[in-house]
Amino acid sequence: MKLTGNYFLKKIGPDEVLVPFSDGRLDTSSLVSLNETALFIYRKLLDNKSFEEILSAIVKEYEVEEDVAKQDLLEIFENFKKLGILEDE
């Protein structure tokens, strides 16, 4: 999985959101809010971390069982794919 490059992370007030980017322009009418975990994962993807590296980081950061973290990560990846944030390599 890799980021599509169709979104730009932007700080708006106290929040960070994803703003769609196409044709050289940001579309501020379709912002995507991320919860804490999704933002954590997105930042790891920006750093080109693999699924396994992100999974390990979630287990460590949030002190959760690996199977719970894996299920959450798969769900967030699926949502990212539906939104066009992630694509298969």
C-alpha cells in the first residue's frame, strides 16, 4: 500500500485534516477529519512505513494487543482506500 498523493495534511485550528488535492488545487470543500489513530497511521504512511512497521508502532504507542491493533489497522486501510488516500502498489 502507498499513499496516492491525492491528499494534503493541513492544520486548521487545533485539528489536522486531509484536504483533497487534484489538478494542482486543494479542495477545501471536502475535508477529511481523522481521529487520533488514523492520524498516527497517516503520519507513518508519510514516512513510508510498511504495514508491519505501522502495526508494531500501534501496539507500542497504544499498548493494545496485536490482534486488536491489526484489525483496526486493516479497517483504517480499507477506509483510506475507499477515500482514495491509499492504493495498492
